[in-house]
Amino acid sequence: MPRALVAGVESAPANFDMEQPAAFGDSVGSDISSSVYEQLTGPRPLLGTDGVWRVDWSDLEAQLAEGWWFSPDGRTCTFRLRPGVRSADGNELTAEDVRWSWERSFGVRDVGKWVARISSVQEATDVEVVDPLTVAFHLRAPNPALPRTMAQGTPNVYDSRVARAGQSPEDPWASSLLGARPSGFGPYRLVRADGESLTEIEANPHYHGGPPPIGEVVARRYPSTEEAIQALLQGDVDLVPGVPWSALSRVRSERRLRITPAASTAGVFLHLDPGAEPLDDPRVRQAIAHATPYRAVLQTAYAGTAERWYSWVKPESPGYDPASWPYEEDVGRARALLASSKGAGGFSTSIVVLPGEVSRWWRSCSRSGSAGSGSRPTSGSSRAGGTGRVACARRATWRRSWCGRPTTVAASASPSRSTPTITTGAPAGCGSSPSATTTRSSSTRCGPSRRPGTAPRGLRPSGASSGSTTATP
């Protein structure tokens, strides 16, 4: 029997319910979850001419659904499920599993509900079981993006028979059970998670796509990336995901390691608070956009391994049009705009940097020197106030992309462990306003390939993946 693939990782998650912040903010937990769950649709993975794996959001592939169609008025999207799909517990997928899964997202009122609302699915009652293998989504208004949002990491499609066994008056949506024991219809199932050092998954024996090429994956936690890379070189692990840019030079110096690019959709955003003076003057915001040293950021912070966005939406998004982006580095133009604005003569402001996952509480905000109340920033946003204050606003309506798509690095080893390899992932995107945040969405999945020429589902990105680096011997 083939041995397990061993990955050296940064955390040992104990929660795998993507509707809970403890799981959603953990990249390893996200990867495990997206290997246990499969969605109705998914973006097709493609290998670019530059040797970089990317996902094509304009070309969806059927996963748990075998097809879908819109009504003539565009206000109902119906999905036909694949027959004979079974969970790791052996239960057959039905439309009721999909309906209950979306009802749960509305019930727990977290990420899944937000995804539902942007899909124009306003209430749980808008999801209708037509027959055991057909489910209809009734939309507030026509929304052609619905099949794409079905590919997101949540709402997951749960095995509702297993999940309902964990319901109680104190836990009506089985959060405890699903956090510790994810139950879906994907290519893998969770075997062990000690929350300290090891996480293990193995192939779902009932997976509709056939046995995954890797039967077992063990994620072993190391205190630092440096120690994980050392374990890779010693042959103790086969793969190290999330290698930071600072470690790339060392990785590249090891001839036994191979770096293979895979694109990521993570981005860095600079958010400006338009309610804080002088940022409420559009000319100040435009001056900042023209003063941003785009090339220097890409070359220094990302060592030339990132791509810039030329829009306030990601290149993968419908409507992305680089021609509509008027901002390039132009210090003279920035000075002229600032001189004619509320910021004439210069101004000071605070830039708040939120590292990695945005899942922490702000302790306090100050306004004119006095303490203010704390607020919890939402993912991908940051707050900066105008002169003399820091704003605790929850929204930043002016968004400008300014950096680009960081490359991910992964590495792998041959079964003999004699020739270590490192695989590197490809760039992700960027957005904007004053404080830089890096977001990690979506994850990697394990499973079999669908068709020749597409990426195998062995640790491939599904949905949006983080801008991380992976190395393997």
C-alpha cells in the first residue's frame, strides 16, 4: 500500500467548520475542509503557457451537480445532482442535503449567509427541493453569478443525516459536531485531528470521482517554516505549503528542491476611509493612488513574483477591464492633486496593518487623543482616519487595487525521498484603502482529475486560494 503524503504545516487545526471564525481563519483547516467537502460547481484548473496552474472562473465544471439552468426570467436557477454520490459515511446525496446546508448557513448567520445574499438568495425558504435529485434557487433578481458563488468554500454541502445527529436545543446547527467531524461528499474524510501536532485525512471510499491518486495525507505541524523546510530536506516531510518570500532564496539554493508555480487569488488591499478628513476629498484619494510606487512594491515586497491588478475587482472577476484603470505612479500628478485638495500643505494619518487573517479585535481607537470603542474589522478591510484621529468605521467605500497576485510555492518529493522538490504557487490579486491586509480565501483540495489536460485534484486550489508557498522534497 502506498505511504501517506506528509506535509509540514504551520498549524494543527481542531475546527473544520468554515462557518466558524476559528476554522475560516486557518489556512490548513480550510485546505482540509475543502478536501472533505465538494461543491455543486467549481472553477476549472488550467496549466498556463507560463507553467503556472490557475483556476478559470469563466469555465465552471460540474462537481456534485451534473448540470444547471436558469428560468426564462432569470429568477430561478435549478441544479440537477449527480445520482449515486455518497458521503464518507455512505449516505447518498439528495436535494435535501443541499437545502439543509443552505438553511444552516442562514441559521448560523456567518460567511455562508453573506455568500447567499450576494447570490440573490435572500432567505433559506428560497431554496426548494423539487425532487430527490433536483434543487431550485429562487432569486430576488436575476443573478448570472450564482453558479460561480456555488463554488465558494461555503455554504458547504453537508451530509445532513450525519449533521442532524449533532443538533440539540443548545446547538441547533450542530456546530460542535461539524467543527470536530466534517461530513461531506468530497474525495477525503478526516481521520484524526489532535489540535496540537497532527491532522490526517484519507480517501473517501465512496467518492463519486473514483479513488484519489493520494490515498492518505498527514499534516504535521512545525513551530516555524524554517523547521518545516529543514524537515523537508531531511526527508521527514514531502511538502511544505506557505513558504514565505523571505525563505524563497534559501529554497531556491537547494538544488534538490523543485518549485512549481500555482496561481493564488490572495490580495493586498489599501483601504481609504472616505468619511475621514481629508480623505473625504476624492482628489486626496486620487493623489494617493498616483503616489503609490507600484513597481517598487512588486519588486521588493514580492521579489517580482506578483502581478498587479488594474481594476478594483480581481482579474478573474466578470467585468475586469484594465483599460478602465487610470492610476499609474506619477508623483507630479499626485502633488498637483494634493495641492488643489483639502490635503494641501500635507497631512498626517494612521495606517493600520492587519496581518494574515483578519480575525482579531481592535483593542481601542483614539479620536482627538481620547480613547474610543473597539471594533472588529471585516475581512479584507482596514481603517485609517484623517488628521488627528483613527476612524473605527466598519466600511471603506473607496477601494483601489494596488498590488498584485503573489506567487505560491510548493515542493514535493519522489517516493524514495532521495530528490526533494519544491513547488511554488503563482500570483494572486490586490485591492485598496489605508492599511494593507492580506486575505486568504479558499483552499487546496485533494482528489482525482476530471479530464486530460486539467489539474489533478491532488492538493489543487478550489475556489480562491491563499498566496502562500509550498515546498516538497
